[in-house]
Amino acid sequence: MKKTAQRYRPVILVIAANVVLWYFSPPAAGKSVATAISFFKEMLLILPPVFLLLGLLNVWVPREVIERYIGRGSGIKGVVISMFLGSTLVGPLYAAFPVAAALLAKGARVSNVVAFLTAKAAAEIPLVAMEAKFLGLPFAVCRLGLTLVAAVIIGWIVERVVEAPQHQPGSNVSLDGGSNRKSPKGAA
Amino acid sequence: MYGVVLYLVSSLAVIISWKADRDRTREALRMAAKSFARTGPFMVEVAGLIGVLLALIPPQWISEYLGKQAGMAGTIGAALLGAITLIPGLIAFPLAGSLYQEGASTVTVAAFITTLTMVGVVTAPVEIQQLGKKMTLWRNGLSFVFALLIAVVMGVILG
């Protein structure tokens, strides 16, 4: 019972936030709910096939393959592959989180996965083309270059922090996603 | 369009996989369903947060606000707004373009675009669920700092 309540805490939170909003401004709450529903529909459309593909990746791609290309010891090649994957993967960033989790569970290096996410977020090639159109080519190229450098540094720092030895209970939640600690491969 | 391609690719992959090995495919489907069910509530949270946020801070307001602000205050404001909001690129780049034309500095526009893309406060619930709290906090925190750095360097390079 308590577990169910905890599991649906996010849903309850959202409803509460909208009730508060409605109290102050009914039209704003209406707009908020409409936006949330359309966004939720988009997520419902995109995430199931993403999870399907990751499920297949999980059963078909051997751990060694991921380890070899973007695992420990993959070196500069691993960073380049990760950032290339990130910047060519189209779609919203939230769909990349499960991908990142699946790669981690299969032995990818933390720094590479973070570089992948950063590249996905800020250096997506189709978006850079659009950026050049609205903000000019120098702006887009300059930002792309700096972002890729930042992606490597951020990845390196996050890896040091996440993998720092710590002997507290539950300190290794980094790989299994906080709320479901019982399945260490919670990445599927 | 994107959705259609994604469904075509994934169903094709499932069919091929099923032909190759039924048991493995069953296992893959089971895993997919399980992780999808687990992510569900957090998807509701993210969608809800975005709804509340866009109701409180409409994109038009952002361009009005940032157009008026100059200097440091404008840049910090742009970085914070970029970090907490989630605007799709299709709207974000035209918006940033109009900011530029209204006279916002390169640093401000760069700070806005960079935090907008790199830092995701509203999508954090899904990120935490998938990757853990520590990694999410550090990735987003560092991204914010680096976004400001990138903005400043761009200001120096592009003037």
C-alpha cells in the first residue's frame, strides 16, 4: 500500500500543483492541463518503441561489443563514437535517458554515456542546421565546437564523482535509478 | 513522421528477432513492458511539470523579459530560464533569433540556447528514474556551469 502511494507520488504531485494553479487562475490551469496532456501523448507515442528497441538490444547485443566500443579502455575512439551517436540520434532528450541507462547496464563507460547525453542534448546535427539559419553559421559552429569540448570534460567529472568509492547504504543507486533498487539491471 | 519511422523500425526489428529466436524475443518484450510500466508515473510527472511551467512562463514572455534586460542580469536570467524551461528547437531557435534582433547580446542568447538544450530541470524525474539522482544532479549542475562558460567564450570570440 505504502509502496503504491510512493510509486504514484509523482502523479499526485502534478495533480496538486494543478489544483493550486486552478485556485489562483482557472484559465492558466486549463492551459497547463492541455499542454500536459498533449506532451504526455507525445511521450506515449515515442517511448514504447524506444523501450522495445532497448529490450532487443539487451538480448541480442553482447556486453563485450558495447564494452569494446564505448567501455573502459575504449579511449578516444569511445568518446568520439559516443558523441557521434548522441549528435545523430534524433528525437527528444527524455527518450535518450533509457538509451543511456541501457548502455550503462551493458558496460559502457560513465564518461562516454554522459558525453553521449550532452551531445544529444546540445549538439544534435539537425538542430544545429536550424540554429545556423536563425542565429548565423558562426554562432552555430562556435557553440557546437565548445559544446563538444564541454561534453568531454563534463563526462570526465561526472564519472569521477559517480564512481568515487563510498560506503554508504544505497550509494550505488547511480546505475539502477533510485526508486527501484531491487533490480540492478533496471535499465532494459 | 518521426513516430511513424520509430514504430516501423521497432516492429520490423521485433519481427526479425521473433523469426530468429522466439524465447529471446519474449524476454526482450517482457523487459520492454516492465521498464515502460516503471517509467509511466514519471512521464506523468514530467508532462505535468511542463504544463504548469509553460502556463506560468509563456515563451512570448521570455522574449519580452530578456529583450529588456541587459548585461549580467540578462545573461543570468537567460541561463536560468533556459535551464528550467523546455521549449522544442522548432520554437526555441526562432525565439532566440528574435532575441538577437531585439538587441540581446551574444552572451545572453548563447546562455539561453545552451542551458535550454543541456540542462533539463523538468525532465529530471525521468532522468533520475533511469540514471539515478547523483548522476542527474551532477550532469545538470555541471552543464549549467559549462553553459555559462560557453556563453562567455562565445561573447569573446563573436563579440
